[in-house]
Amino acid sequence: MPTAVQQLMSSPPVTCATGASLAEATSLMHERQIGSVVVTEGAAVVGILTERDLLRAAAGRADPTGEPVHRWMTARPDVLRSDEEVGAAWSGLTHHHYRHLPVVDGGGVVGVVSLRDLLAVAQIRPAEEAGGALPRGLEGVVVAETSVGDVRGREGFHHYRQYPAVELAARRSLEDVWQLLFDGALPDRTASARFCGEVAAQRELPPGLAALLPSVARLGGPLDALRTGVSLLGAELGWRPSHDIGPDELRAQALRLCAVVPTLLAAAHRLRHGLDPVPPRADLPTAANYLWMLRGEEAPAAHVRAVEQYLVLTIDHGFNASTFTGRVITSTGADLAAAVCGAVGALSGPLHGGAPSRALDMLDAIATPDRAEGWIREAVGRGDRIMGFGHRVYKTDDPRSVFLRGVARSLGGPLVDLAERVEATAVGVLADLKPDRRLYTNVEFFAGVVLGTCGIPRELFTPTFAASRTIGWAAHVMEQAADNRLIRPAARYTGPPPPEAVPPA
Ligand SMILES: CC(C)(COP(=O)(O)OP(=O)(O)OC[C@H]1O[C@@H](n2cnc3c(N)ncnc32)[C@H](O)[C@@H]1OP(=O)(O)O)[C@@H](O)C(=O)NCCC(=O)NCCS
């Protein structure tokens, strides 16, 4: 195993001058398949520009050809010497949450070390993951293998299959990404049109579910209706245990489920508010049809695209609690509806999917930017969580939040201005009050702002999240079923020592 930085650094480093444009730096990164460019003036290192900086620049709507790199780079970055030990690189990167460090020798830059280089070679683990202590909440514990997607928390990177999720959100439709998750590849135009047709043909609620939905919808909230509706769907369509069916049957059920969920949510919402359901339209893509069924009128194109991008960004996100729940249930051989009902239950908790409406409630309570600091200090002082901030995996910017901030800006409006000012204040206050934590906005903060601006009622924020996540859950259910072994971990017993004689009644 390499012991010195020079043994694992990428060398020679890719450099550019301070005056180079973002576009020039981006094409260097693409050409060389690297995640950063060292910015130099003569021989001296003056900065480093990373993919994360490019993402910020894109979110800030910077013109890539006109913007010089020095505006977006991290200036005067920490550097390593090539003879330093790998451990120094590890602590430099992890302590400061950097992802790349230039390596300098004799006054000139000779290489770059990335977190990825370190992880590739290392048996090194963060201290909190080492040793025999059981990580609370299974943090960092690998419990399965998956090719659906992953999250790299320290890098602020999130991908579906091999593609960055934010790029998919920027460039592809929800249905294309759905197909990527179900079948492993992005479709070409013909396959895409065929898949859209297949989805559109399966949106109707089956008659038994449609007949029961008015009672279900009036009994509880939209997530209750979703959970119960999915259970009814599986029962009515006679879904058998995943253990007893083949992959084609399971995929067909998964497609039906994901096509029906938006219809179920929209119909339940309207029924709950005393309105008749609006039937789905086969001529509209999923996001446009969802807004149509909610409102009974076509939504503006900007709203449709913003909601679609939100849906793409939230399809999957590593081994989060609901995905894990769905896989555990599937590992017992239970049917798809059982797995998704369990996953919806896990998602409904405020520490997982239940935060976006709370983030907007917070913005309402704060009302004006000047009240933000006092409000947030008081809330944290009381021990409350600031909703939409912090993440189990991301200890840096959540890439979904960066992207959605850009979407929110493009939609504009007073809510967006207030949200950005509150975000800046909250990040500062949390850094001050919890200096050893890295608390930034998570997906839910700007999700609430985007969905709210697009006219989706708050009570439907988490259900809308569930509509896209159902696609991710289904992909995981299919993956689990295809190569299944019962998930049955162990717990460390900490109660009074047994055996103790049972006292007489
Ligand atoms: C998402 C979340 C559950 C992940 O947290 P986690 O990894 O389990 O972190 P912990 O609960 O162990 O908290 C670690 C510390 O950070 C603090 N913290 C984490 N998120 C915080 C937040 N949003 N506001 C205030 N403090 C927060 C905790 O109070 C704790 O501080 P302490 O050690 O001084 O008590 C957490 O950040 C949270 O509750 N956020 C608010 C809810 C939310 O936005 N949920 C949507 C998630 S996508």
C-alpha cells in the first residue's frame, strides 16, 4: 500500500492560468477525466477549481465562456508535499472536507491527490467507522451491493447507474431516467417514446381501488392514502410474493405501480378536498400529467419542467431508510406492494421525507430576512432541528440542493429571495452554534421552495417525493429479488443479564 503522497497522486497535474475561462477549465476536466484543475500564476499555486465549484457556478448562472476561473476557484488552497505520508493527505482532505489537494515540491505543483485516490488505495477509515463500536444508526455500514446508484457524501456527489443525477436532471426526462433505473441504460429516442407510451397506458386506477379511494382519502392524510392505496392495488391486481414470480412479472408490476402512484395521489388529494378526480391524460408525460390531474388545467411549461427536474433528482439516493426498508421486506420474498407500503411508512418520518413542508412552515414563521437570525438561534437553543438542514451522508453541499436552488432562482419570486437569505443566515448560525458539525441545506429546503412556487400544496410535498422515489424503490426491489438472500442482521443485547427465574404471577 502506498505510504507517501507521491505514490498515489495524479501526476503531472492539470493546470490552468487564473484568467482561463470556466469553459476552458471544464473542457480540460472532461478531456482528462479528472475532477479538478490547479490554478497557477507562473509556478505558484493560487487556487484549485473543482467540479463542485463548477456546479456552484452553474447554479449561479455564470456564463462559462465569459467567467474567469479565479472568481469560482478556492483561492490559496492547502497543499501537500510529495514526501508527506498518506495519513497527512487523509486528514487534510477529511478534516477540511476538501476533495482535492495540490501537491507541491520545490515551489512548483507536481500533482493532485483526491479523496477518490485515497479511498481507492486505502484500508484507512475515518476514526468513527473503525474499531468494534457499533455505529449508531448504522452510519457508514455497508449492508448490500447495488448497481442502481450511490451517494458520495464527502464529495457531495450523487449518481444513478454511471451518470451524475444532476446532469440527468438537467438533460433528460423523468421517463428516460425511470428506464435507466429499471433496465440499466438510457433509452434512445425510439425506446424512449415506446416507454412513455407504455407508462401512459397504465395510469388508470383499477376499478376496485377507484371505488374504495373516496373512503380511504377522507380517513387520513395523503401519505396514509398512498400507503393504503398501494396495498389495495397489490391486492386487487393479485400480486404474488416476489419469491414466487420471475423478473418479467415483477418488472411489469413495478411499471404499473409507478404509473399509478401519481394518479392515486392526485385523486386522493382532490377527493379529500371535496373535488372529483381528474382522469389521467395519455398524451402528457408524467410530470405534466401529474400537475394536470391535481389542478384540472395544464400547468405552465416552466412549472412542469421544474417539477420534473425535482422528480428526477429524488428518484433514488443510496441506502436511505425507506430504500433499505423496501429491500428488507423484499428479502423475505414478500410482494412488491408490501415492500412499497413499508418504504412509504419509512419515508413518512420527518427525519427522512417529511421535512419540505416544515421548511416552508419555517419560512412562514420567519416571514422577513431580518428575523431569521433571532428565530434560528432561538430554535437551536431550544434543541429544535432546523428543517431542511443537515444530512446523514452529506457533510458538504447536497448537490440536489445546489441544483434546486438554481431551479428556484429561475422560477423567481419573493419566496425564493426569502429562502436564499434564510439559507445564508441559517448556515452561518449553525456553523456558530454547532462548530464541529457541517450543516448545510439538504434537498428538502429548496424542494419545498420549488414545489410551493409551482403550486403544489404543502401537504403533497412528501407524497410527491414518494411518487418519484417509488421508481427507485421498485428498481431496488427488482435488484434485491434478482439475487436474494434474507436480510437478517443481529443486535447486541444490553438488558438485564439472563437467565433470570420468571417470578410467579
Ligand atoms: C437529516 C438528519 C436527521 C441527519 O442527521 P444525523 O446524521 O442523524 O445527525 P445527528 O442527528 O446525529 O445530529 C448531529 C448533530 O448535528 C445537529 N443537527 C443536525 N441537523 C440539524 C439541524 N437541521 N438543525 C440543528 N441541528 C442539527 C444535531 O443537533 C446534533 O448536534 P449535537 O451533537 O450537538 O446534539 C438531521 O440533520 C436533521 O434532523 N435535519 C432536519 C430534518 C431534515 O431536514 N430532514 C430531511 C433529510 S433529507
